[in-house]
Amino acid sequence: MLKELLPKSHMQQREKVDSWEDAIKIASIPLLKEGIIEESYIENMIESVNKNGPYIVLMDYFALPHAKAGEGVNRLGMSLLTLNHPVDLKGNPVKVFLVLAAVDATSHIEALADISKLLMDPKNYEIFMSGDLDKINDIL
């Protein structure tokens, strides 16, 4: 399932970004281009962090930007941005932004479980941190 939701065409690697807001916007570009999300979903993700704090930082250097399911989301999808230099997200350094666009409260649960299982393995976590998109694609 992950391979379908997060194809290599949805992955980007950058040296650095100016802000966590820019990281979310850049990470979302593939989803926006394919019509998976609307511009409003990007605004909702940023607004949600500003309102609720850095809840999207799930582990060291790893964030899962998302907002309320279905609002500005046309279909289930994911996109990835990796950075060589971490950006500060409200006191948390982040190098990996994995955007989740969910259409409802349940359809994305399997994908989240799969990502969680992957990241529990220290080798896989290191591959994500390395920013090597070919290797990330391989482990999916």
C-alpha cells in the first residue's frame, strides 16, 4: 500500500529550507500537482501546527504534517521531503516531512501502521534520515 500512496514521483530532497512552513508547502507540491489535495489543505496543515503546537513531530527529526481528514483532500495520498539540514519546527529540528492527505478517519490507518513499523527499525530510520530517495523507495 505504501508504494502506491508514496511513489518516487512524490519524493523530494533538498539541501535546506527557510522555515517549517516552507517545508510543508514544498513537500505538498506533488500532491497539489496531481489534484490529490487543494491549496486549502496546505494552509490547514500550517494553521493546525500554529494552533496546536508541534504535534506533527513524531520522532527525532521526523514530522508527519496532516490536517483534518477530507477538508481540501480529494483522495488518499502521501508525499515526502527530506532535508540535508534540519529546519526548526517550534523547537524541534526536522529533516523529514512526510505529508499525509486523508479523505476520512480510517482509510489511512493501514498506511500509518506500515510507516510506523518501517521507522521502528533503526536501519530504515537511518535511511529516511540520509535523504537517499532511491533507498527510501526501495524499503517501501
